[in-house]
Amino acid sequence: MVGPDVLIAVKNLTKVYGKGNLAVKALDVKNLEIRRGELVALTGPSGCSKTTLLNLLGALDSPTTGDILFEGKRFALKSEASLCSFRRKKIGFIFQSYHLIPTLSVLKNVLTPALPLGKGYRRHALELLELVGLAGKEDRRPGMLSGGEQQRVAIARALLLEPEVILADEPTGNLDSFTGAGIMDLLKKLNQRGKTVLVATHDQQVAKDCGRNIRMIDGRIN
């Protein structure tokens, strides 16, 4: 049983790749709780399975063993269709490489999460572009933007369906320190507006900007 302030809880979570003698345990997390409204840094060196954990928490992958609970309900009890709906409505993903569609305008990139749900999000998308500092650039293609601007588009896209949780995987990893600081300021602003934010990073300055640090070593929480 988890407390009412706990949004995500992990119990005895493992992820194993391969079988038999070739099996590799990439992740082994006994207990982890993320509370509503937290800004958490998931730190550790490259290869320590930060991304693996984020993918499991965001229902992009399935654990080998263990439980993940969101608002007290187990992922394992959901069908694939339910998981897809859960990801769209509850989780906003921000990736290091942005994953924008180069042939679409900035506005259409922001609107992509709404495609399975129908129309009616254009005004909200424009409001989000203003929030992230890109007002007036909605008709540009991603290739016309700087790296920091592309990451801001990705953040606006992640916010379109008003998710409760933002999972950011090395959101400043491809950016210079000045631009990265701007992205972190934006994530802190979102946290202050009530979003729960989990940031995977190896950048110590990013970690310092977060309210709590969780350090991973060799797939385990240290």
C-alpha cells in the first residue's frame, strides 16, 4: 500500500536482456517512490540504466519481474490498448534527440500526440509554444531552429495532453551549458505549475537544480 501523495511506486523491479548464459540483468531496483509535484534527478554515469528505468516508468517497455504502480494501480493489469491510452494522457516524454518530424512545421510537431484523439488542440498548442518562448515560430520547420529551440518544441509537444508526469531523458545532453540552463529553467517552471518531473542526467548542474537526487550505479539505486 502506498501513501496518497505517492504518484509512482516501484517494487522489486528488474529488467533482464537475453536468456540462459547470455542473460544480463540491466536493472534491479528494490524500492522507489516518486511523489506528486516532485522535481527529481536520476543521476549516474552513462550505461547505468537510467534510460531503461525511465522507459519502464513511462510504460514504453515491460519489466522482467516486479511491479510499477501509478496512482496505486499496477501497470501489469493494463491491456496494451490501455497502456497506449495511459502513455498519451498521463506521461509526457522529452528525449535527448528531440525526435521531431523534419517535414512538419513546429505547430504540427506539437500537435502529433493529439492525432489519435481528433482535432481541437490548435489553440492549446499555440499557447504552449508561447509558454516555451517560441511564439511566432509555429510555421517553421525543425531544421530552421537551434538545438535549444528544437528541445523547446519537444517540451511543448510533451505538454499537449496535459500529462501528470514529465519524463525527460538527458534533455540538456545535446546542448551547450547556457542553452541547457534555459531548458532546466523551463522544467522548473513546469514543476512549479504542479507537474511531476523526473530528469535522467549525468550533468551535475542539472542535478543541483532538482529537489531530490537519485543516483544509479550498475542498474541499481545507490
